[in-house]
Amino acid sequence: MVYGILFFVLFAFTLSLAFLLSKCLSKSQTKNVPKGSLGYPIIGETLSFLKAQRQDKGSVWLEERISKYGPIFKTSLMGFPTVFVIGQEGNKFVLGSPDDLLSSKKPLTLRKILGRQSLVELTGPRYRLVKGEMLKFLKPECLQNYVKEMDELVNATLLREFRENEIIRAVVFMKKLSYEIACNLLFDIKDEHTKEALFVDFTLAFKAIHSLPINLPGTTFWRGQRARARIVDRMIPILNKRREELSKGVLSSTNDMLSCLLALRDENHQPLDDDLITDNFIFLFVASHDTSATLMSLMIWKLSRDQEVYNKVLEEQMEIIKQREGTEERLTWAEIQKMKYTWRVAQELMRMIPPLFGSFRKALKDTNYKGYDIPKGWQVYWAAYGTHMNDDIFENPHKFDPSRFENPTKPIPPYSYLPFGAGLHYCIGNEFARIETLAIIHNFVKMYEWSQVNPEEAITRQPMPYPSMGLPIKIKPRSCSIS
């Protein structure tokens, strides 16, 4: 009986996808769409694309198709026909086009997990309204107030969690640390049981973002949707309590980002509905802690493997401590601005191993690029590899060289360096990520020495790039550490 039901659900799902795909393809038969292969029915080339990502061979996957079809080619990913456009002009076309042409609407898996009203899905006045409120907490004037609290939280967490000669998995630790920072600084969620439960479900939900949209028991997508539902269930009481505190005047809208969104009124002077707030809570958590955890893990990975880079970062961080005046022990905004070399290391890591391999847009109407037709309903994908590893833009791109961001001999062209995207939907949390990364690396370097347990550990994408074994490192306190 159970197998019969599962077969019926799978059959219905397959028919539905086939119908949608056939509608998209029938419209394209008379058009000059790019060359390429749509792969297998329904699944397209999704499995080969995801496999290449997991093995950190996305560039190889791309090059195989570019060599066959050129820098503009078609495929099928996540259940829909997709056009890849590779290179600076392609990036500008995708990221610079207005929302009524190429919408930021994402594949089904992303919409189901992040929500249909998250910032990456919103357009027009509603997008500008929500984005404007979020920026109030992420602009430099606000971020200055986070530095001391962030530094204290990182310092206390390191002292609490690390023991001499202990082996820790740096990836897991960085994910938890960046999550803790987001809970405390952005959302004012302090209850330990709530935080722990949300962390487990966010981990499951994030894995489902880049999966096949098959909602059958046991699949990654199914588990991700159930995790999202539990997140929403936990958030409703929190939202109700914050709303009550706001109405009584015991809580200010400037207290945290959730309270800010609850106090916000739309163009009709109506409060935002709970679905929009929970969708953006989930989006912000994913954006504020997974991307940062990626970069911080890669920084630890790189400093473990490159003694010259490590020595320069250590020298810069220790010099900052030496120059402190009076009794000041905590990190300051001015000191963050002095960490120029450390941030150039991060910039170069994000060039060679970008947090986002690329991203989707959706054609809301028939359009044209470079003489090729892109039918309405098709996805369009840009990839950072097309410019990040282009020797016409970055000299000797396979060499790790942080100095290229110091005084470049020629300016980096727009839409060429894309760790935080570009255009209207440029990542609003890029400066928060910079401060968070620098604060953590500052404390890590000044307090500890470490070595990589598996020196040959490779990088994998899941879908963010991480050391494949979780980056186990053996740590010991630095003899001259300053707490």
C-alpha cells in the first residue's frame, strides 16, 4: 500500500514536471536558443552539475560545455531549462537587468526553503521597503556598535570551547560561531534551547536548497521542508511576544532586525504579514551565517597551508595589539580598518574559491542576448568562474596573490569580481561579513596556534565551498596570547 502511494506521488510529480518542461520547450522550438544539451528528461543535467560542485570541479563542468558550445549555452537544472552566460558582459546582463525582465526568483528548492517573500524573491516597492529596513542594521554607522560585543563573544567562545592539543573540526565550529553572532547581534535570540533547535533545523534546510525538488519521505528536499516548517513554528511565539512588547513600549524597533520588521508599515500603512517576516528571518540567517562560516573556514584552511601568508597576518594582528592605548583590551572599529592585509587575503580567497559559484535569474518575458533567444520561463545563470579566473582581468589568476587587491595596476572592471554579487541585488551583508571575519581571525590568531590534521584535505561544495573533512585542526594556546 505504502509503495503504491509513493509510486503514485512520484508519477504525478514526474508528469507535472514534464508538463511544465514541455510548455517551456515547445515555446523554444522556433527560437534561436543557445546550443547545448538539456540532458535527461526532468532531471536534465542537475545530477552531473551537483556532483561537479561536491568535488569542487564546477569549473571543469563549465569548461567542458564552453569548449563544445561557447560561453553561452543551454542546459536543464533543478527541473527547468537554463541558459548559462559566462564572462563580464554576461554577468552584467544577468545582474544588471531590471526585475521585470530577469527576475531574482529562484528555483523551486530555494523558494520552498527561503520562502516566496524573502528578499531574493521580492521586487519593486516591497523589495526596496524591506531592504531599506534591513540596511539600517547593516550600514557602517550601525556596524561600529557591533565590534566590541562581537569581539567579546568570539573571545569568550574560544576560551570556553578550546582546550590545549585538542582536535576540533573548524568548519562546524565556524558555523556555530557565526550562527551565535547572528542570534545575539541581529535577532536578539538568547534562549539556549531555542537557538540549539533552530541551528539543527537550519542545517537541514540549507542542505535542501541545492537538491532535486522531489518531495518524498526521506529525500533531502523533504527533510528540508519539514525543517523549515519547524523553524516557522518556533518563530511564531517569538514574533507574537515581540509584537506585544512593541505595542506596550517596552521594546524599541531599533532593538533588533525582527522588531524592526514587526514595526514596519507598508505603502498602505499596514503591518507586514508574518509570512514575509519569517521568510526574511530564514533568508537572513542563511545569508548571515553560512556565507561567513565559509570564508572563515577557508581563512583557517589557507593560514594552515601557507606559512608566508600566515606570518604576515600574524604580524599585522600583533602590531594592532601593540599600538593599543591605555587599558583598552577589546577590538575597536578603528582597528578593524587597519586589518588591510588580512582582508586582502580574504578577498583573494573569495576570488579563487568564491562563496557562490553563481546564481539563477528567471526570464519573465522573451528576451535576447548576443543574438540568442531566451524564452520566457527559462532560467539564466551567471558563474563567477568566468571572470574570477580570466587572465585578461586578473593577471596569473591561478596564483594566490593578495597584493592584487592593494594597488592593482589596472582597475577591476565592474561585474568581474563577484563574491557578493552585483547590481540591484548586491549582498547587503557584505560589510557585516567583513567585520565578522576580521574579528574572528583576529582572536583566533592572537590566542592560538594550530596545524591541519589532514594537510591534503580538498575543497567540496555543499553548495558552499568547505574543506571536505570539516577541517580538523590541532590547536594549542599561543604562549604570548592576550585575552
